[in-house]
Amino acid sequence: MRISSKFTYEDLQHIPPDRNRYEIVEGDLLVAPAPDTLHQTIVLNIGADLRQHVRKHRLGRVFVAPCDIVFTSSTVLEPDVMFVSNARLHIIGKKNLSGPPDLVVEVLSESTAHVDREVKSKQYARYGVPELWLFNPKGETIEVFRLRKGEYELVERLGFGDTLTSPLFPGLRLAVSSLWES
């Protein structure tokens, strides 16, 4: 749901917690309901697997929602999972990230799929997030996008029986099917 009024990060800080997720794109407030259990299962699995690999190889830091990325005072997004490499650790603040992480992961749901694909992905590209993963829980697929000349290019579509790898995580090989396991 989109509420028409111009919002800032300061306004976002004053919204009382109510189980909804709030983000701002160019001053427009985006509201989404709390995610379902399959969504949470996938977020926790990918977050845990990435964190374990990142810690073992000392590659940076992994965060899961809720954690804001403040691109500007009027564009604040909350992806499901974020990776910040050692080279970008300076963007990590006490309350949020203040610039583009190296990777954002969005787990699509019926209420957020359009916004994640069409609105948020354009903002991630605009602000220079190098890699974006879109998980489709119902289709059991993952789309991997990399930033090329300011736009995302689909570099891989993975199915349930495939293995997820990325140059951001040398040596990482995740069975896609394992990310759906509870």
C-alpha cells in the first residue's frame, strides 16, 4: 500500500511498531504486512548460511531485516538480507546502513513482489548496490542480478535443484533446495 505524502527518515523513526514494514522511496511511504513463515524460513536460512561463510572467511558483515539502508533522507529501504564487504564497513552505523551494501536479498511475497521487482530494484541500482538476489518462494527459484552500467542484468535463474554461488563469496556453494528447509 502506498500512502501519498512526503516522508523522511526522521518521520519513519516516529512510527510506532505495529508488525508492518515501512520503507520510503523518494518521499513516498511504502507499507507491507509482516512476512509469512515460509518467507521467514528462507530469510533465516540464507542469512545464517551467508553469515557462517562470511565469518569463516572474514569477508565482512551480514544483516537481516529489520535493518534500514538510508540512501538519502527520503529513500530508506529494508531488504530481507544484506551483505557489507570489508571494503564498505564504513557504511555501518549504530542504527542503520548509510550507503549501498554489496548485496541485497529480497524474498518475494504476494504483497511485495511488484514493489521488490519494480520499485526497490530500481532504487538499489540507482544507489549502486552491486548484486541483487530475488527469491520466489512459490516458484522455488532465485534470480541473480548484477549491476552493469547503472542497471541490473539477470545473470542467472536458479531452480530448486541448482547451486547458488557468487563472486562476492569465494568458495560458497549453497544448494538452493536447502534454503527452503525448515
